[in-house]
Amino acid sequence: MLIRSLGGLFVAAAMTASAAAQAAPRVEDSMAQRMQACTACHGKEGRAARDGYYPRIAGKPAGYLYHQLANFRDGRRHYALMGELLAPLSDAYLQEIAAYFASLDLPYPPPQAPTGSAEERARGQRLVLQGDPSRGIPACASCHGAALTGVAPAVPGLLGLPRDYLNGQLGAWRTGQRKAHAPDCMAQIAQRLAPEDIGSLSHWLAAQPLPANPHPAVEAPSAWPLPCGGVPGATP
């Protein structure tokens, strides 16, 4: 009787395991599924989360996204969670990730409500569109495109980004916490900005609507204002 009972238990266990295996849902193996580790912070499909800090990554130029992933992995940018996620990944896989997010063509949310005084926003607008030649600060538009939507393949857009993120990144470049491939043009520019300039820039940029065509420009400027590592045509 004992042997018969044990045999029955084994059969029941095998049938239960088989049923569980059959009932287990199949996991989709796609880039969208794999990238859920990214969109948990960056928002659904990379559109940017509502917390005001994580940037939109959908539709950014693939070369820019690849360089930022490599910068986090290799220690030029510092954020522990990003560094740990990317540490085991190869250059080839980082390029796959960058190409996936660059291919997403999704609508942008409305701009943030204007903040700061009218004088602050006016100073930010001057810096973005004209720069300040007396301090060696080129206009943001001279590199990031006349529409400020970026230039493919390596220069990001400046619109549709949260104000806090803009503040944080300009401040990180100014203090040396964020770095890029040499020559690090953004570090040079940010170090010439006063803290109040950074606030003015972020106030103005975050309040600007996206143009009808929000995609990065495909034609580079005729002349870059500074040598810039990682940007084709702007390296010495």
C-alpha cells in the first residue's frame, strides 16, 4: 500500500508540474520587453517620467544615446543605478539600445509652465539664441540646432526636458561631475556660466513648446563653435 501511495504521489506531482509548465506565460523576448528596466524611470516607452528629473530618451539621436550609455558604464557620468545596469553590457549591445530608443517616434507632452521672472527668462533666451561672446559662450542653437531639437547623429535636443534635469546636468558639467569625450565642449561652456545663467537657461528652455517637426536636424552646422568630442565634424 505504501509503494502504491508513493507512486500515486509521484504521478500527481508530475501532473501538477506539467500543468504548471503548460500554464506558465511565455515571456516576450523583444527590445521593448528588455528595456522595461529603462522605462521604469524614464517613463513609458522612454517619454520621460513625471517626477521632473529623468529625461526623455525616445527619439534622441542614436549616437548621442550610445555615448551617454557608454559614459555611464565607463565612469564619465555618475549615477550608481545606471552604472550598475550598464556595467556588464558590450558596446554592441549599447548601440542596440541606443538604436531602439532613437527609433521611437512619440508625441511630446506640453511644455512646463513658465517659471522665474521675466528678466530671468529673457536672459535665458539670449543665451540660448545669441550666446555671450564676451565670455566665450556660444549660442545653444549653434550646436543643438536652430529649432533646438538636436542634430543627428550625436547632438541632443534641448526642448521637452524637465527644468530640474536641465539644472542638474548643467550644474554637473560646471562642477566636473559630468564629463564627455575630450575635448569636452559642454564642460568648457558650463564652466563659463554663472549659477544664475543656468537657472535662466532652464527656466526658458523648459517652457518652450516643441516645433511642428520635433525630430533632430539631419544637416550639421556649417561650422561648429567649439571642438567637441564624439560629434562628427566637430573634433580636431
